[in-house]
Amino acid sequence: VTASGGGTYVWSTSLGTNAAVSLSPASTTAYTVTVTAADGCTDSETATVTVATATASISGTTSVCTGGSTTLTASGAGAGMYAWSNSLGSNAGITVSPTTSTTYTVTVTNASGCTDSETATVTVTSLPAAAIGGTTSICTGGSTTLTASGAGTYAWSNSLGTNSGITVSPATTTTYTVTVTDINGCTDSETASVTVNSLPTAAIGGTTAICSGGSTTLTASGAGGGTYAWSNSLGSNAGIMVSPTTTSSYTVTVTDANGCTDSETVNVTVNNLPTAAIGGTTSICTGSSTTLTASGAGTYAWSNSLGSNAGITVSPTTNTSYTVTVTDANGCTDSETASVTVNSLPTAAIGGTTTICSGSSTVLTASGAGAGTYLWANSLGSNAGITVSPTSGTTYTVTITDANGCTDSETVSIT
């Protein structure tokens, strides 16, 4: 814009002092200039710069079914003009029938000569393709969810409603049909048959009573060509070996080829072991015997082919071990061993003068018992040494007993 009428010029909004200024307002704006003549007189003038715009838009349905058409209507030119791409003319509204998704562009020019363009894509929607998803094979007593797809609304046969998904629990194999309608009113139907399979019968075989510390093999059946899953993270083999420390329950779930399942549980009883014990004297003297008596169970079996009686009498010549295995009513066993020590016999001896004069005495001294004991016949006491004064020829006998209880005797004659 260019100001005139005076000597100097001053523009508002800091536009400077030139007569002509260049403006680029973003919206309609008023600008004022003050002119000053050579004699100092002033005058002001205001000019408004109007910013005109054009805004193009397209309305109408932008999704059609295959073979359908739609009307697109442009706006934004006011009393101006419209120009469509693809040689579709200059009317505000056009009717199109695309065979594939197509983009249409309109350029609008308003009365001020301002232009704007807008684009609309018309999507060509294929006719709906009804489909039913979900498991179509279930087990007796089970249910499945059938989910329809392919449209906006759904109508199930058998009065099952209008939800896309339905849950059904047929007792026998049954057919279900859904009709789908998309947002353009196009329809299609689909059918699904739900097969109902019988359940398998789970069973567990094997010994269910064991002894403490023992094990047993449990074998599952009933899955046919299917799979097995044991509780307690015991794996998926049909047979498992278990060694419980206390009475325990084991459950197997069998799954057949149709995915149907059944479970079975067994209790494995853990019986305590008997406690074997051997009573009797386990230290004897050479040439003697002792009776060993076992206890702790129902039946007994001795080593060394000594039989199955609870008590046995043995006469070992050297130190010997004897083992008995006891078995209780549950078939559980325990063993115990006893060692019989055979002690050598002591050797008795009597020292001293064995010939005396009438009226005299002599000292007889026994030996051979070590730290054991001495016992003289004729009530002569238990000292190792005795003093005797026989009046005639006399015989004296001493019996010695060592620390192991073994004995020997010796006799001397005093003349």
C-alpha cells in the first residue's frame, strides 16, 4: 500500500516511514499512516486489508458395495466454481460407481479467486463373506464359543441371538447357521457343525502298598492314542515310578485323540518297616552254646541255613556273626546281625609244696584266672592262696573263672 498527501510518513505497527510498505497479513488487518507536511501540519488515514480464504470439503457416502454407486457433493466455493479430477465435470455434486477403491479430488474457487482442494476416497467394499470361527469338536458335557465374522450385524439360527459370538453346549452333534449383514446392507450366511465326542475312562494300575524306603510303578490307561499328565510334576509317561515317604495320592489326567479328558486318583500306602532285634548271650566260652532269639515281625529267616524259627541254638568254635531277616504282615523286612564271641578257656594251676610232715602245713597258690576269681573245694574260700594242714593224704581242687566267665579246674594231692 502506498500513502500520499504530505512530506513525511509514519506507519502504525512499526512499519517504518516510507510512503509505500509491503504487507502480508494472516488475517484481515487495519493499517494507519500519519503524514506531515512541510509546514508541520498532519493528517492520518487508515486502510483495511481483507484476507479472503476458500475451504473445500466433500460430503457423501465414501463406502459402497461392489456394483453400487454414491453421490459426492463439494462445498466451499460459495458462488464460485468447482472442478473435479478425472474429467468428472464442474458440478458441485457428482455420482460415481467405482469398481475398486478410488480417490476423487475437487478444486473450489470462490468469488475472490481463492482456491482450495479436497480429496475423498470411495472404498469399494466386497460383499461380506460370512465365517464362523471357534472349536467345532467338544467333549461330552463341554461347551464351545462360535464367533461369526464378516459383517456388522449377525443373526443366528435356533433363536441364538444377534451377538457375533455365542456359547453352545450341545448334547449331540449339532449344526449352527449365522447370517451376516454388513454396514451397506449386504448379506451372507455360513454353517458350522459342532461334533460331541465321548469322554475317555482313566484308570491306574500297579501296587498301591509299599514299605518305607521302597517304590512302586503306577501305570495309567484310558487315553488310547492320547496323552497322560501326572500330578506333582511327575511327567507325561503312562507309567511312573514313585517312592513316597508317607502315604500319598497320585492323580493322572488322560487326554484322548479328541482332546477329551478324564482323571483318576490312587493312594499309595507307605507301611513302616519292622524293627528286627536279636536277644541272647553273645559271648560264650570254647565248647559252649548259646540261644539267639529274633523279634520284630511275623516270619524269620536266619543266615547260614539256620532255619526260620525265632530262636536258634548255636555252638560256634570261633567268633561268628548271625543275621536274621524279619518280614511283617505287610511284606516289609528288616535285618539285624549279632556277633557271638568265643572266648578261650583259662588254664588252672596250683603251686606250692605238696609233701609235708605230720603236723605241718603248706601254702597252695592257684593261678590262671587273670583278673578273675578262684573257688576252692571243701569250703576253703576264694583266695588264690590257701594254707592247709592235712593230717593225712588229702586232695585239694580249685575252680578258676576268668573275666569272660570261662572256667577251668585243677587238683593237687598233699602227701
